Amino acid sequence: MSKWHKLKRTDLKDFLSRLAEKWEVWVPYRVDGKWEFGIYAPDREMDFPESVIHVSMKNLFFPKRRPIAKYEEDSKWSMQPVAADDKPRIVMGLHPCDVAGIEYMDKVFLNSEHKDVLYESERKRTVLVGMLCSEMADNCHCTDRGLTPDSASGMDVAFAKVDDYYLFKGMTDRGKEIMQSEYLKAVGDAPEKRKWPAGKYAIASPEEFMDMYDDKIWHELSDICLTCGICTYACPTCVCFLVTDEKFKGKGERVTVWDSCQLQSYSRMAGGHNTRKTPASRVRNRTLDKFAYSHLRYGQISCTGCGRCVMVCPLKRSFPQLGARLSERIRDKKKSKAGTGARSKED
């Protein structure tokens, strides 16, 4: 079993600079008060936040705008696929909920009938050096989604902040080369295990959610939703996209761009018919996709408990909040039904 290794905080810059000689290293930076990932630069101040990073790294594996082919406008058979990037890359500082999001995207793009070769190349070239959380932010609820803030599942290398140093542990063969760094020294220490709070946004089962499809509550839940779609862009597991051709001066690119089921245009068909005209129908689709449809397709719900959707929402509402509210409605209906049954027996 791999041991934990110690890295002095004073050696962090040298450690990262050495890694950057071979890998493209991505680390968290604070930009305008928010944490987001960027390529490591020795002269740029960086750190590892204790909990969720505001902007997920979904864009590194599944870019907002992604060229998939190129062509010459005046040549009928000139369409050529875009070459995949194979430069070795490290993403360092992502948290357990982020890794869970990547594992969900793996199921969508890799473990399906039509494999996404560009996504596959991004995964193959990337080593995930994940950080165990030392706290839960106000909107975090990973413990309601089968995770814990200190879970190392899915990471190639796991590390944690401890006093004035970091503890690193190799988890997979892909992480072995990183663990061979001269700055890492084997120790007998290990990060302290904690009991984390749960129950903030507890939800019903996927089957119970599906039974609520025709319930009137969807109009209530969507009463103030702007259906702006920003929650879907912030979500690490929302992967809807559209394909379009872009032309400029005789040359063209076929690209995928992020789309959102919360936008009215998402479900509009060629003849103008729209199956989800109302905000209620769009809120229902996203809520059920998070907590029911994804489970039916891939065997797990697609919410990782990161809380980013409420962080970016102009109205400070989130789909986990709606899911919990819907779950309360499900429980109330069960109680009402059970009470009616009891009275019928007495009669």
C-alpha cells in the first residue's frame, strides 16, 4: 500500500516548477475574488482553496467551444477531423466533487455507444492530482450525494494541507512519476479523518422523482426561475451541446458549443414547434435529469454536491434545493395517502 509523502510548503514552488518542465500544469488562481484554474506560472501567486473552486475544470475536458473538424468552403470533400492534443497535463487542486464530475462525464463520452475521441484524448493526457477538502463551504452538500470531502476516489494522486506542509499519496500507476519527485519524502503521517455533516439537501429516489412528472408543483418551483441557463454552464456534469459550422474567408470549422436545456431555443424544432415552451417544463427537465434520467441512463445521479449552481444563480436558488423541496412533496403525499388508507380501514 502506498505511503503518504510530505512536501514542505516552502518547496511548493520548486516542486511545481519541476513538474512544469515536462507537463502542462494547471492550478487554482484567485481572479476577481473567485477561484479558477489556470496554467502554472512561477511568477504568478497561487494557492489551493480549502473547499470548492468557483469555476469547474469541465472546460479543460469538454471546452465551451470545441473545433471538431476543418474544411475549405469551396471544396466539397475537404472536411478533416481536428487532431487530438497529446501533450502531458496535470490538473492539481481539484476536489472530490470535481473528480466525481469527471467520472460522470466519462460515462457520457467514453462508456457509451459513440465514444468522443477528443474527450478521450483530454482524459488520457491528464493526471488528476486531487486535493482533500478541509472544510465544507456554505453551499457544499457532497455528503448528500454519496461522497465525502476527504474522499480520494478517482484521483491519480491525492494530497491534503496539514499545518505547514502537504501530504501526498499516489493512488494509481499514472501518479507514480509525480510521486518520485525529490521534494516528496515518505512519512508515517496521514490526514486526519473527520465526520462530516449531511442532510442539507436530502432527496427521494429516482423512481419517486419520475412519479412526480405530472405534478402541479413544477409551476410552483419555476415561479421565479429566469431559465437563464447559467446553472448548467457552472455545473460540472451538464454536457449538452450543439454542433454548428463557422466560416471565415473561405475556411470553415465545425464546432461543438455548450447548450442548455433551460433555454427556450434548446427544444425548438425545425418547424417551430417547441415541446418545452414554459419555464415549468424546462425546470422539470433539468431537475429530473439531475436526479432521475441520469440514474436511468448511467446508474448514478448527475449531481455531485458542489453547490456551484446556487453560487452563480442570480436568485440564489439551486436544483439541489428544488430536489429537496420536491422530496418533501413526495413525503407529504405518502403521508396523506397512508392517512387516507388508515381512515378507510376504520370506516
